[in-house]
Amino acid sequence: MRRPPLSAISADAVAPARVGRPPRVSVQAIIAAALELGLEQVSLKQIARHLGVAPATLYRHVRNRNELLRLAAFELTLARRLPSGNTEHWSELATRYAETLFESFVAEPQLMNELLKGRLGPQAEIDLLDQFLAAVCQHGFDPEQGVRLFHSIGTLMLGAAAGAIGLQASRDSGPSWSQAVHDALAARDADELPYVRQVFPQTLERQPHHWLPALRALLTGVAALRGEVLPEPSPQQRYAAGRQPADRH
């Protein structure tokens, strides 16, 4: 029987035989290995060797090194600011989670594209969710209530981040958002859009993607369902929510 040429033999075929169950590989395991080895110089080949699998196995989970770095950076950002249930009011935990999501997506807009294309997956989210639940359950939430709060904040902050990313992109490519609104109103008849004209520029020009009031409304409703009155935000929370990309330009 004629043997196939060596070039036709896959990397899996020439790898040493393993005893027992093959190693489990997931996106989470790949990200963990990348963080352990160091993001600056790590390669997929090094990660494969670290996990004891063929490099081709990794490509079933991540498309390339750039995608891996984006996912790892996203997880690292979240992990640095995971909420803790100690001594804080639950609304402070919720606000910190909201701030973390907003800053993570605004700092790396490509993550939004990955999310919209279904490529981020639940790997980073489920770890964050478990720790979020552990924190809020110390404040009397049951896990189901905690999940609803987690997803409500996520929905709100993704919208806020998308608005901030779009606003910054428009500033980078043309006139400011407020100037664009001014030009749009000037192009319409004076009796058109009377309600918009009442609130521009004093309201529409002021941080159109500012998320803290919307978050406060959400948390106030959650507090009311729990029979509580939401405490006023701390000065640190007010500063963090006001420190947004549009304010730096």
C-alpha cells in the first residue's frame, strides 16, 4: 500500500498520542492561556502548545490572533472592575458594572461589531454574571432578580455605548453633532420641528449620550419594587458618569 506524502498528514496526525481524555479547549481556556502567557508577544502556536493541542484546534474557536487579543482585552477590562458586595449599596455595584460596560465598548469599538455579528459569545459574560450575582445576592436579591438587573443594565449600556461610538465617529469625520443638528434645523422651515427647537441647544447639545439619568431611572424602579428609596449617587459616581469621550474633545 502506498503511503501518503508527509505534507498530506495533518498536525493532529503527527502529534504524540495522548492517554485518557483529550484536553478540553474553549474560548475561555484560550483567553486564559493568552493572559497567562502575556498578550504582547503571545502567538496561537504558543497557546496551542501551552494547552497541549494542535494549532488547528484553536481556529475552531477564534479566527486569528487579533480577534483573540480583542476578546482577551475585553475580559481583562471587565475583570479589573468586577463588583464586590462588601459594604456598598447594591446600586453602587450596578453603577460600577454599567460604567465598566460603557468604558469597555467605547475604548474598543470593534467589540461592538463582534457582538453584533455574534462572535463575542457568552464566555466573558457568564464569569462576570456569576460574580455580579454573588455580589448583589449579598444585598437581598435572589439570583433571578439579579439576572434581570444584569441584563437590564447591559441593554441600557450597550445602547449608550453605541451612541457614544457613533457620536465620536461623526466628530472624527465631519462637523460636531451639535453643529450637524444646527445645520439640519436651519435647512427646515422655521415652523417645523417646534418641540425640538424648544430644547436645542440647551438640552440636545448637552451630552446626548449621557447615561446616568437613564440608569438612575432604571435603578429607582428596581428599588421601588424592593420597597426601597434609592440613595443619591456619590460624587465619585457623578464624576465617573460625566467623564465620557464626548466631553474630552
